[in-house]
Amino acid sequence: MASGMTISLDELTQRFGGDVMGKGAHRVGGLAPLDKAGPDQISFLANQKYLVQVESTRAGAMLISPADLDKLTRRDGINFIVTPNPYAYFARVAQAFIDLAAPKVTPGVHPSAYVDPAAKVAASAVIGPHVTVEAGAVVGERVKLDAGVSVGRGVKLGDDVHLYPNVTVYHGCKLGARVIVHAGAVIGADGFGFAPDFVGEGEARAGTWVKIPQVGAVDIADDVEIGANTTIDRGAMVDTVIEESVKIDNLVQIGHNCRIGAYTVIAGCAGIAGSTNIGKHCMIGGAVGIAGHVTLADYVIVTAQSGVSKSLTKPGIYTSAFPTMPHADWNRSAALYRNLDKLRERIKSLETALADRDADADDKA
Amino acid sequence: MASGMTISLDELTQRFGGDVMGKGAHRVGGLAPLDKAGPDQISFLANQKYLVQVESTRAGAMLISPADLDKLTRRDGINFIVTPNPYAYFARVAQAFIDLAAPKVTPGVHPSAYVDPAAKVAASAVIGPHVTVEAGAVVGERVKLDAGVSVGRGVKLGDDVHLYPNVTVYHGCKLGARVIVHAGAVIGADGFGFAPDFVGEGEARAGTWVKIPQVGAVDIADDVEIGANTTIDRGAMVDTVIEESVKIDNLVQIGHNCRIGAYTVIAGCAGIAGSTNIGKHCMIGGAVGIAGHVTLADYVIVTAQSGVSKSLTKPGIYTSAFPTMPHADWNRSAALYRNLDKLRERIKSLETALADRDADADDKA
Amino acid sequence: MASGMTISLDELTQRFGGDVMGKGAHRVGGLAPLDKAGPDQISFLANQKYLVQVESTRAGAMLISPADLDKLTRRDGINFIVTPNPYAYFARVAQAFIDLAAPKVTPGVHPSAYVDPAAKVAASAVIGPHVTVEAGAVVGERVKLDAGVSVGRGVKLGDDVHLYPNVTVYHGCKLGARVIVHAGAVIGADGFGFAPDFVGEGEARAGTWVKIPQVGAVDIADDVEIGANTTIDRGAMVDTVIEESVKIDNLVQIGHNCRIGAYTVIAGCAGIAGSTNIGKHCMIGGAVGIAGHVTLADYVIVTAQSGVSKSLTKPGIYTSAFPTMPHADWNRSAALYRNLDKLRERIKSLETALADRDADADDKA
């Protein structure tokens, strides 16, 4: 926030809601934590453990929930914006300051970019150096294509889409409004489909894999964000679909024909095999693997590194990963795990022996 | 298949084999499932469960196996191509229709591309926008280099290679005929090799990692397909080798000096450490990890998310991953797993107690 | 080493240390293993098992440790460089030969590159085809930016940095001297942070995810190497920090706000969630997952595919991954694992039964 630009609390509530308690004309020029903020900055309270800092803060303004406001022992000298969700409000205000401070970019096509004459690019779009936009593509208002981006034939990019450097979008894919794709991500590569055409077995085996053409595309709804170097494959016959406001982290793989439900978040390094359906509002942890052709209900949470091999039909939290143990301890348990059936047999033998003895005792009695 | 172009069944059997049963002159303009196909489309039966759809299909033509043909109760109005593998045949026909409908590309080098004067590019190749081809590279007939591709010094690309946008091939690597590499993949980056040159321990430790130059390259045989953002490292002293018709999915990592046997398929997010040898016709599941310096026999199948730490010398299916359970159930089992040795000791105590009792009883008797 | 250039042993010890035993003026033109080296090549002994090859080697020179030198039964005709770490010495010599043989590159900016007038590029830097360097960036001496690299606003690149093709560095990030980044890696993409702003549950749920602006950057110290298609996210408020001489393999994900301690190595496909602190001299195995907000002590080793969910406060080796078993064996153990509590109950019943009997026996006695 090196910029000298400021916003008044009234302007903030006009844009983002909430109620001012104090001077609405108070102007702030940036955000800061409670213990660092000064009179011309706005701070926020999103976690009970920082409540105590309010007593000594020098912040001129503060975002707070109605419940937390009631708990305050000191209010003097602070102008509040009261909002049910100060953390989300903070995020919105932070973005507003970034937008204020951002260098102005001039719309237009960089001289080093290549835009096919049969593509349609909005005059408000910013097409960066070394970008390629192929024939039939449609690029919406205020779209930003960074250096080295490749937009294939017939791709549709909604308004305010931002593709970071070196993103590739294959032919025929569709991105909704405000979609953000981070650098190196690949949208619409061929799904992994090959028909085996082999005869014989072992040394006599002959033939090959025959590529199954992938004629679907990828259809991404509004407000989706996709992480760096993530890959989302095009469908085989139908489209792969990412519904609105899905958030996908870096290095995630989504196979062909998948559908990811609205508002679902997928953490880094997760992999989802083909033709899988994930519900709305799910949370998929880091490095989770999900098999192909399964369905996850809405509100399913899968914890990090777990593996889903069957459909999960009810909301809830699912797990299949172990936390680390010291190596020797792990190996001791793992050796027993490999021979769990022997432990079970020993238990069975004990049960039989005891039953035999009971029978003997009964006989004697 | 918006194109008005059609192919006769005779033409198809001439190109792809199989026998026509019905009118060989019947022309089809596209593929469709049995329940959607019309008289000018060709359908296929690759799965018994769709057998019933044949009775009501409007398809003018159909791919079928001899065995399934015998099971049909209705044949009238349908022209058949009889082939042992209708699914692979379908894939070939689908590709033929795509080729028919594809926009014609003009061979040549895009004005924005940079081709070093000391590179050799076939006149039939299509070099896209912002492509770089460095000195000594040899680019074969009909090769297609999409936007932003980087081909290093001395790289050899066989005929009909297709590199999708933003692929990087490092110096000295070799790709056989018809190799397809999807966007963002990196072929021939340095293997991960560093010699420790440290003295002392703990706080007194001094020194550094010394990079071991990677002077091998990557040698990829004919008909290999490589997924988006996959990485295959160059060898340290010898080449990393990918044999013919290997199919590799997205976001796969293959370490230096590996050899992947012909026809092996590797699913997304798998990682193979250095100097490992995978046999022919293997199937490596998604997110599988394979340690370095191990060998997998031909026809080994490793299921998704499993970890291979030792050589697998016999064909077969191998596994080491759990499916998810509800979180609480998992935690209950995991807590017991961490203390499996205690369960074993309790079993041992029981066995000892029972044996003691038997000894006592014997004594008394 | 096709080049005719040679180096004398004296020159090598001047550059890399060690003591010549034999003729310091002896010139070598390349490296080779003991069994393949000729009189004008230098070999090395870094592993006891090759000791026997010294007897028959034709190598004119050899790198050896003082301890191994004592074990030699033959020394005639070989000129030695004696050094405590022949393997690290070999790596340095190998690099020297590569540098000798490397094609001379002319400093300067390729005509197809775009360098913003407000960027500062050292005259000794080599800016390749289709590179983008944005305003405010500072590019150090002898930096090499390969084809398609994108360097964002205000990025600082230290001397001798090498960015391979299609690397993206987002605005404001800083790379120290001699940092190597392999193709397709992305430095400084937005961390994965969204504030939930939803009200209601189930079907009534409304609202959205609000993006939390990521205003930190990535700060990478000297001598770091980063693998192909690896992603390192920028911090939310503070910088993500990679300390000196960290070595990171391909397809690794490092979340926002992380700090990776000096000399730590991270193998391929590992994923580290946000705000995690890894100590110095750690070794993180392939495909390891580390949760967010945890701390690893110095000298921690995590074996491949393990999952770290809590802080590891002591140096040592940690594990949580199983090696594969034949599929049927695995399934048998896994089924018992899922019902471990039942085994425990059976043990408990046995213990109770035995105790009851003992009580009965006591009563009778």
C-alpha cells in the first residue's frame, strides 16, 4: 500500500455492506493487524484470541462482528465497521486496496502477441507479450492474458478472466466470467483413453494401444480459480465440467468427463481419475486420490492423502491416511500388519482352546 | 462432425480391416451410441449390457464382434462391420472422422517463431507462434509444434510428432515417430543428483551440495504419448529411455536413468524415482510411487496410490493403499495399528497363561 | 566431451583443492568410469566395490580418498588427486568439462524477447527468444533466461541465475545468486486462501468463497535449485522463504508462507501445505505430504509417500507408508485392519474369561 490513496468507511460500507459505528468519513489507506495498525489503517478481529489486542491497538478503524463488539471493554478512538463475517470483509477490503495501488494497464494487444484474424477480442482486454489467440476464439471484456498464454481454436473466455503466464487452453474449451487460472495450468488436454488391441499373451503378445479421440471439451463456470500447473482434461464424448466458484489449488489433476460441484475446494497435488462426480461444497484435501467412475455426495470432506475408491453417498469426513511415526516404530507395526491374519489365528486358537476346556469341565462336572 | 463428409463401409474395412455384412457402399458421416445414432451414422457394441439396444437402434451401420453378432435377435436394416475388437475399431473410426473434419493447416514456420539457422526443419512441418527451435535440432516430416514450444539444441523429433503448447524439450533429447506430448510437459530437465560435501555435524556442519552434471538425455521411442505437465528427467550418465507405445498421463514424474518398457501405461500423478526399470505391458495406477533403483517385471500391475519400495520380480497385481473410511472409524483402527505390538503381547500373555494352566493341570493329574 | 580441450591436474587442484600424487602436468580431457577410462581421462573411486578395478584401469588420472589410497595394491602409471570426497570432486570436475565444451553464448537480448524499458538487465545476461521481462525487474550479471520465460514486475534475479524455458516468476519475487529453475516451474503464484462467506446449511446454503489477496512474495536464497513444473506460492502477508542451497525436485508444491531451511532437499511430487516451517538439512522423500502450520526440526528425514500431520520436534527418520504386497494378501490384512477393534474385543473377552476362571478356581480352592 505504498500508494497515497485512501477510502472512507462510508465508501467501504457502500461497496461491501456492514454498518459504521463511529465516523463514517474516517479515511483509511491500508490494512494491518491490530498490533501494527496506525490511525490511518483499518484492522480486523476474526479470532477470539486477538480480542485482548483491541485494548491497546492504535488502529483508527476496525472490522468486527456484532458478538465480538459486545465483548469489547474499550471502544474509544476506534471507528468500527460491524459485519457478521469480518474475515471475509477483510479479504474484500484488502482486494480493494490492491486494486487502488495496482499499476494502470492499457487495454490492447501487445505487438509481440499473435491474435488470429478470425478471433474476436474485446477492446478492453489486455493481451500480453508472446500470447497466442487462435481462430474462432472469443475473448471477453477486460480479460487479461499474461505473457506466453496460448488460447486454442474456438475457446470462449468470459468477461474479466485472468490467465497468468504460460497457461494453455486447448481448442473448444469455455471459461466463465472472472475465472482465474494460474501460470502453467493446462485446460483441455486429451483425456487418458486408449483401447487395448492386443492378441496373445506373454512373449507372443502383439498389437497396440489405440488412442480414443477426446471430442469433449472443458466447461468452466463463473468465479472458478485454478492453481499453477494444474491440469484439467477434456472429455471423451461429453465435456468435463467445473461448476461455479470451485477453487482448485496447484498441481491438481482432473481426469476426463469429471464434474466438480459448485463451491467445492480441492487442495494441492490431489488427483481425480476420469468420469468421477464430486458434489457441491466438498473439501478435497491435499494429495487425495479419487478413483474414476465414483460419485461423492455434497458436503463430503476427504482428509489429506486419503484414497477414495468407492462412491461416498453421505456427507461427512472420510480418511485413509496415517500420520508419520518414528521409522522403527512404524516398521514394527507394519510387520504385524502384514501378518494380521496370523494374529487373528492365534486369537481363534485361544478361543477354541478355552471352549474345549469349558466342554471338558462340563464333561467332568 | 459438422462436416458433410462421409466414408463408406468398404473404405473403412480397406483402411482398418474387418468384414462388411450388408451394404459395403453404405456411407456414414459420424459415430454415435446405439440409442442416438441415425441411418447415416455408425455405432458400435463393445459391452454386453448394450445388446438390448440393438433391437431398437436406428443406426445405419454398426461395429460388432463375431460372438455378439451371433447373439443378435435383429439384424435387418443394419449394415455391420464384423471385427474382433469393436472398441479399438471405434477409436480408429472416430479418429478418421476427426481427421476429415479438422481444419487444414498450412505447413511452414509462423512469422513469430524463432528457428535457429543451424536447425533443420522439414518443409511439411507446422511451426506455430512463438516457438523456439535451437541450433542442431532436426524436426521431421509433418511435425506440429504448437504455440510457445521450446525445442533445445540438437533435439531430434521424428515424423508426425505433435508437441502441444508450451512443451519444453531440453537439448539432446530424441523423440520417435508419432510421439504426442501434451501442453506444459518437460522432457529432459536435469535429474535430481547432488553429491553431499559436508563436514561436521549439527551446528558445526559446513559445506554444501555439489550438483552432479546430468550428461545423459531422454530417448523416447515411437508412438509414445505423454500427458500435460508431466516431467521426464534426462539421465546422469546414460539416457532415460521410454520404449515404444508407452502411454503416460498428466503430472507424472519420471526420474533420471529410468527405463519404461514398451506398452506400459502410467496413470496421472505417479512418481518414479531415478534408475528404476519398469517392464513391458505394466500398468501403473494413479499417484503410485516407485522407489529408485528397483526393477518391475513385465505385466506388473500396481494399483492406485500404492508404494513400491522393492523390486517386483513376478507379474501380478500389487497394492499398498487403503480406501477411505468414515474419519472416526479410521482413527479408531489407526490408534490400534500404532500399538499393534501391544495387542500381540496380550495374545502372547494369554497363550502363556493357558500353557501354564495346562502344565498345572498336568501336574495335578 | 567431444571437445579437444584438456585440463592439467595442477589446474584442477588449483580450482578445486586436493593434492596431486604423480605428475601435476598430466592433462586430461574428460571423465570416465575406471573400467572405461583411457590415459587422457580422469576416473574416480567413490565406492569400495570398485577398488578391484583400479588394478586393471587404463585411466591416466584418478580421484581418490586418503583412506582408499592406502588400500591400493597398484599405483604405477596413475596420477592421483587425493581428496576427502572424491564423489563431490568428480561432480565439480564433470561440470568443468561441460563448461569447457559448452557452445559459447553471446550476451544480449534476443530480438524476439520483450524487455520493458523500465526493467534493468545486465549487459552480460543472455535473454532468449520470446522471453518477457516486465517493468521494474532487475536481472543480474550473466543471468540466462531461456525461451518463453516470464519475469514479472519488480522481480529481482541475482547473478548467474538460470531460468529454463517457460518458467514463470510472478511480480515481486526475489531469486538469489546462482539459482537454477527448471522448465515450467512457477514461482510466486497466489497462495490458496479463501474466506468462507456462506450462510445457512444444505440446500439453503448461500454465499461464496472470498479470495484473500496474497500480498507476500517468494524470497529464494543463493544456490537453490528448483525442479521442472514445481510450484512455490507467494505468501499471504509475509514472504514464502526458501533458504540457501535448498534443492527441490520436479512437481513439488510448496504452499504460501512456508519456510524451507538451508540445505534441505525435497524429492519429486512432495507437497507442503501453507505456513509450514521445515528445518535445515532435512530430507523430504518423494510424494511426501506435509500438513500446514507444522514445524519440522533440523535434520528430520521423512521417507517417501509418508504424511506429516503434526510437528516433528526431534531429528530422526519418520515414516507412514507401506510397501506393496500382492493384492490378495494386502486385501486380507486391510480387511482385518478395518475391524481391528473387533480383534481387540476378542482379546479382551479372552482375558476376561481367563480372569473369571481364575476367580472361580480361587473360589473353589
